[in-house]
Amino acid sequence: MFQIESIRFVIEPWAIAVIVVIVVAFIAFAIYWGIQAHKRQVSAGKEELVGRTAVVQQGLNPKGTVFIEGERWAAVSEEGRVKAGEEVVITRVEGLMLYVVRKQQRG
């Protein structure tokens, strides 16, 4: 009745080689970045804020708020009043309160 042609499916050896090279390169890349990620020291948490510079958002007299890394923090000035917009350096962290001093301008 009906005659169906036999279709022969052939994969070229060069295509197999290219796919193997791509897969091996991807695995090597993933392993390399995995090892690099494990070597890096974790830099998260409030302890990492000490020594960083923040911008005063609400004047410190001696309490107010500062802005650092996209977050607003409650802060206490250890040197008296600091106006909004000035830069301060974080000296210590107690709970969720930052203790800051005015940043010394180099000139």
C-alpha cells in the first residue's frame, strides 16, 4: 500500500566534538567559580560596617539617622552635632545603633 522511505539519522563526528568541548568548558568554568566563591570571606552583617563612610540623613544631635549602602540606620555622634549631608565614619556598632565620628577632610 504505502511505501515509507527509510530515513537514516547521522550525527557528524565534528558536531559531537564541538558539543563535548562546550560541555567540558562549562563544567570547568562552573568548578572554577565555585572554588573562588568558597575562598572569598563573607562580607555581610553589621560588623562589616565599622570603618565605612556614611552620609548623615537626619542631623545628629547627638542622635539621628545615616544612610549607608542603600540602608537607613539610627546613629549617635560621638563628637557632638553633625549636620545633614555631612560624611561620618562608623566607629562601632551596638545592636542596631551605629556610633559615628565626623569624617576628617584631607586637604
